Amino acid sequence: MLETLDLTIRFGGHVAVDHVSCRFEPGTLTAIVGPNGAGKTTYFNLISGQLPASEGRVLLDGEDITSLPAPTRTRRGLGRAFQLTQLFPNLTVLENVRLAVQARCGGGLQLLSVWLDRKQWIDEAESLLRQVQLGDKLMQPAASLPHGDQRKLEVALLMALDPKVYMFDEPTAGMSVDDVPVVLDLIRALKARKDRTILLVEHKMDVVRELSDRIVVLHNGQLVADGEPSAVIASPVVQQAYLGMAAEDEPGLAPVPADWREPGESERPAGRDVGAA
């Protein structure tokens, strides 16, 4: 469904993503992990079109989309949720999702549409919001929602677009313990459909272990491991990348921490820091 071929981006003399080739199949969830500065979000930005590639190609369902802008890639079936929420803050929760449904159905952003069509779009939007447990907040402005609810609303927006490929960039970041299961259950349900490709950037290893069929590890912009989760986590290369020492040099090496974020690392807007994880 999705493939990158030698995908590369340079910022001056810094290579943030270095000739990464990967295929992502329908019905699978691939976790893309790596230490801070590994290039994970930059790789996402190259796939979704937020950044232009210096070299390489991006293929979606066999079609070369490398030269297409981000909105066109979205219409072709790439759905992206960001580290920081991207909402219409002054519109209601319902209107945020209704506009996404309308755009997917070819209605553009015309607010004066045939009422029957609007009724169908509104019904679908309400159904999606109930799935993310925001059914009781339909008429609230998006900006008034607490952070956890804004994250859930962004997932509803992504689901409203019904993309072929779902790209989640730390979907549980900053959420309360009570809110996290809602988002994880939604991702599980999307995975269970078996007809969608899911990419997940995540630092929390308990989430990665539970959800992923496959783990891809980036380090200094390069792909250093790719495979079944237990084998990748146990790999000496991965242990060295995260802990700064070779496994064979440290027989009592501790397991990979539950959260691989470096001390003091905070969320950053996608694409603004060339080495952002």
C-alpha cells in the first residue's frame, strides 16, 4: 500500500533521513521508533508531504506521489495525525468532524449545501464522535476542550477522512491515564479491519509491544532494524542505539525502558526541528 525508496532529506550538511527504503502492507500496524533526533517525525513529514524529499520516492498503492503536495496526498488516501493537535479551534466539535466528512464526500468546504447531504454528514460525524467518547460535547468549541479530548477529536477527524494509510505521531502524548485506552481501542479497531495500513510513531514501549505487528527502528536518520517486535527489541543494534553500549559488552544489560524519550524531551511541532523525533 505504501512504499518509500531511498527516501532522503538534507538540511545543509545534516542528513535527517538517510536513504530509507520500506514497504508497508495493508492489515498491518508498523511502529516506527528510535531515540530523540532519530528522524521519525521527519520521515513522517516526507511521506505525508509536509517536507520535500532531497532524494528518493514515495509510492502509494503503486503510484508515485513524491511530487504531490500534502493536500493532494491526503485526497489520495494518506491520513496524518500530528504530535500537536491540528483543529479548527473556533468551530464546534461537531463542525470540525462534519467538515472532514464533507470534504471526503466531495462537498469541499461549501457551508450552504443541500440539507439532505448535510444531514447525512452530520449523522456520520455524530457517530464518529460517539466512538471517541465525545458525544456529549458536540456543540463545544474545539478550543475549549482539554488536551486529551482534543487528541480524541483529532483521531475522529482522521477517521472521518477514511484514508488508506493512517499515520499516528505519538497519539497518546500528553493524555491522561483515563483517556489513553480510548485512543488505543480505536487504533485496535482500525487494525482489526485488515484493509488499512497503520504507521505509529510512539515512545511508550508498552504501547508498541501491544499494538505493533512490526517495528522499524531509525537511528541518526538511518534504518537500523526492521522486523517482528520481540526480535527487534532484543537486537544488540537496537540496545546499543538506545542505551549507548553494545549488548555483548554488558551481559547484565537492562531491558529497553518503557518510555524511550530522552530526559527533558518535549513535544515539538512536526517539521520545525530538523532532527525532531
